[in-house]
Amino acid sequence: MATMITGGTGFLGSYLARHLVEEKGMRGRELVLFDRYPNRERIAAVADDVTVIAGDITEPSEIAAAITALKVDRIYHLAAILGDPPPAQVASYMKVMCDGTLNVFEAARILGVKRVVYASSVAVYLGGSGWRSVKARGAPLDEDDPPSPGSFYGMCKLYAENLAALYSRRFGLETVGLRPTSVFGWGRWVRGSYASGLTPVPDNPHYMVLPELAALGRPVAMPPDNTESDWIYAADAAEAWYCAMNTPKPRRPVYNMAAEMRRMAEVTDHLRKLLPDAHITVSEQPVPTVPKMNYENLRKDLGFQPRYTMETGMIHYLNLVRQNAGLPPLKA
């Protein structure tokens, strides 16, 4: 039997694929990467140990064919379009985010898949405009806090949670959802798009992409020193997905995923030590960040333990970036 990752060569999917092969020993036809736009560069290190299928989650027959042909009995559903759509693309966005998720759950139900672990998001908590939290700023959000999405993305993730709960109650399909906070790592720079599957970083990239740009020799302005944000490395996110898939009878249907809150001053200082020749300044312009989440249930119920700190995750991340660009590794 095999495990399938939708979005398997995307940012989080590729980290999970490498983790399952390199850390968990999966080989050959045991691991199927189902992706509309396969990015083989991201999974080059494990390419010989996985099966890559070009497929579209908006096409139920393609999902079913992959599950049947490879005898898939477990699915990680990570395929998604990150962020909100422009107005002209709302309909196509919803087709991927909502219809695509429905197609995955329905194929799993019909074809006897044992468990679907899927990606929700911290965005289910974020109501209104500009990342306003439903809870007082600074108070950690836990899974029992009411969701209040204020974006198409957050709304679609909440839809996935409700759909998963219904499939579990009505049909007995095992589902586990994880709500990641912002995650850093190699591959966040390039995100999925509607046409080509690849969109370059905009002129104002997310602050978690700035270390990568600095490692490639570009000048960057880090956010103000007093900015606080959770820093969970994508390799730790991969372990969290694995725990969710392999824990018998999790107590909750959905879990928060986070790691450690850090001040940007610490991040900038570490980055300057790793890249002493880089041009790294500090901006006075505030940036939006996501609220703090309590992930104690993920630790307690699923046995998740982050292996990386911001410092060690940053070194691993930037060395992947530099290796991909043909540059020498950093000295820790």
C-alpha cells in the first residue's frame, strides 16, 4: 500500500516528501507525489525514491486513478493556492480550494483510504482585514477558540475542517487537520499560481523569505526589531504531518501547529552572523504577523516535538538555498 501527498512537490509537500524518504525510510512506490505542476527540482534529493504523478485535484477521475493504480491507503492533502485570489479569479480559486478538497475526501471515501491528514491554517482564526485576531493580541489561540476567517483563504480552510468533520461522522473516514502558523523554509519564495504553477516573489516579499534573498546576495530590510512571530521550520512541519498520520485515534479533529515565538531582533542578529558580508538593514515599517497559537495539544496528543530552533532551522534552510544555487554552504 502507498501514501499520497497532494501538492507533493510544493513548498510544504516537498519537505514532507523528503522527510518521509530520508527520515522514515519510505521507498519506491510507497510514496506518491500528486501535483498539478510537478517541481522536480524541489524533490531532486529523493526523486529516485518516489512516484510523481501530474494530476489535478479539481478532476475527480485523476485523483481516483492515482489512488487505484498505486493502491493508496493514506493521503496527506496539502495542495492549495496560498493567499487570497484577485477578484477575477475567485471562481477558479474556489474550485481548487473547496471543490478540490471535496474531491480528495470523496475519492478517499469511495476507494477505502484509511486516513486523510490535511492542511488547515491559522487563517481560520483571523477575522476582518489585516490579520486581526478574534482574541486579544498576545493571548495564545487554542483549538477551542471560535474560528472567524476574514479572507477567502481562511474561509476555505474552515470549509475543509467542517467537511472533514462531516466525512468522519457520516462515513467513518479518519481525518486529522493541522493549522500551521507561518512556516519558513526553501520553496516559500515560489508559490503556486493559476496558470504556470510558479509565481516569483513580489516586490515586497514576506519577511520569512528575506533570509533566502540575503543568502543569494540581495540586500534586504528586515522588519522592526520588536516584531514578534512564530518561527516553525518546514522540516518540523513535516514531522507534525507525520505524527498526525501515524497516531492512533487522535483525541481532536484539528490541531494547532507552531513552534517558538521569537523577536525579529534575534532573527536579524542570527542572519548577520551567518551572512557577515550580506547587506542587511532594519526597516521601521511594521509588518503584519500571525497571532500566537498554543500547540500543547499537538505535543500531548500526537507526540510532536520540534527538532529545530529558529537558529538551526535557518542554517539548514539557507544551505538548501545555497546548494540549489550552486553556492558553498554556510559555516554554522
